[in-house]
Amino acid sequence: MFTRLLQPNRRDFASLDAREILSLAIASEEEDSRIYAEFARLLGPTYPASAAVFEGMAEEEDEHRRRLLDLYTRKFGDRLVPIRREHVRGFLTRKPVWLTKSLGLETVRQQAWEMEESAWRFYSEAAKQTTDIEVRKLLGDLAAAERGHATTADRLEEEHLGEAGRAEEKRVAHREFLLTYVQPGLAGLMDGSVSTLAPVFAAAFATGNTWETFLVGLAASVGAGISMGFTEAAADDGRLTGRGSPIKRGLATGVMTMVGGLGHALPYLISDFWIATWIAAVVVLIELWAIAFIQNRYMQTPFWRAALQVVLGGALVFAAGILIGNA
């Protein structure tokens, strides 16, 4: 009853006859085949081996469509019922991830699993519903085929990928992660943590007022985050450098810049000046060591060198802020 209220103007699946079920299955297989083909096209330039896997899956879906269509024309003629998933109550609306220009490999594989799972459930329920022996047999066979697609996908993956292919795709994915998120985020964290030290601690020692110091830190962090985010996004569109979406890079840079600045500004929400200042100083040390760790973990920079660069630079800016605030 509730589904009828939430999904008006749709047919109940139980009300479909064999002709409508076959028409719906044909339309669904056509759509799935096109989606897999689009996955293959989008993944081709970066993940050619996985693209070949999805090309194979598109061909299998097209074969299912052909078998359904042959049975339909033999039983009901050459006019299909104009029915699709969105016309039937209970079908989940799929996220159109295939319309996205930049797709993550894991996102595509998850979408494919969801497609195969829903197809298996559809054929299983449809086979129970029809009384036509020939239709029921084909629907049951396709249910078994969809259920076995996990094995088929594994076979295709092994055929086209192999250990070397999987290792190469992991390296490519790791490089994309570094270029799109880690490098811009690290630049933002460094800028937010270091560049806001001087204004925050200068304001703290000049005014002795924790709330005013917090406002200075908040303004500096938000302003720096917006500036760094737009600068990174406008730096290049990623087409030639392969650094990924400018929006993702801009967001990573902007957010991490704000996080870096707010880390040592938030302690000044504490009303006691010296407690707030000591906590802020500890937060600064944590920030600087976190930057050194990220450089060592993802950028292969020797930890002692990264720590020396970041801690020394941060200490100089920190000292400058205190000196200016006490001037």
C-alpha cells in the first residue's frame, strides 16, 4: 500500500503478463548492454584491461537480449510493449554513474555488481510469475546466467587482466589518487597550517583576547581555503597533466587549507588565554608532524628530511608571530 502512495502511476510487477515481462526484460538487457559498453569506453584510456572485461559483459547482455527477442517474436509478433523499469513499481532507480566523465574503477565494479544482482532477482521473480512453460524456462535460464555472472566476471577479469594487469591498474589508481587528492590536499594542509601561524599567534599575544584571536584564525583559515581552492582548480583542467578533476583538486586543497588553519585557531574558543595557547601550540606540533608523515608515506620523502623542512619552517613562522604580537 505504501509503495503505491510513494510510486504512483506505476504498474505492480505482479500484474504483468508474459508479453509485458519479456518486453521489459528485452528493454532492460538493451540498457545494461549499453551501460557496460559505456563503462568500457570510459575506462579504456586508463584501464584498458578492465575495459575489455566490460566489453565482454556487454556482449553477454546483448546475447541475452537476442534470446529474449527471438522468443518474443515467435510467440507475440514483432511489436514490443513500450514498457521499461521506471514504469514498474518496486524497481530501484539506478545512479547514472556512467554519465560521469571521470569514473573510479571501484565505483564501476560496484555498479556492475548491483546491476547483476537486480537482474538475477528480476528473472527469478518473473520465472515464478509466468505459467508459459517456454517463457518460464528461458527466464529461469537467464536468472541462473545472471547469478553466475560473478563467476563470468572473474573469468573475464582473469582472461584480460591477470596478475600483471591487476598490479598495473592498482599502480595507475594509486597515481591518480596521489595526483587528485594527496598532492593538492598536502599543499593545502601545509599552507593552512604554516601560513596562518603568524597571524593567529600575533593576534593572540597582541590582544590577549581568546575570542578575537579565534576570529582572526577563522578569517585567515576560511580566506586561505577559498583562495587556495580556486587557485588549484584554475591551475589546470587535468587534460594534459592527468591530475584529475579540477573541482576535486580544488575541494581537496581548499578543505585541507581550512583544516590546517582551524586546527590551532579552535583552541582559542577556550576563555583562558594560556591554556588555549598551550593547546594551540601542541596542535601546531601535531599538524607539522602529520605533514611530515604524509610526505613520507605518499611522496616517498625521507621522514627526517620532511620533518626538518616542515618543523623548521613552522617554528620560524611561529616565532615570527609571537615576536610581532609582542612588539
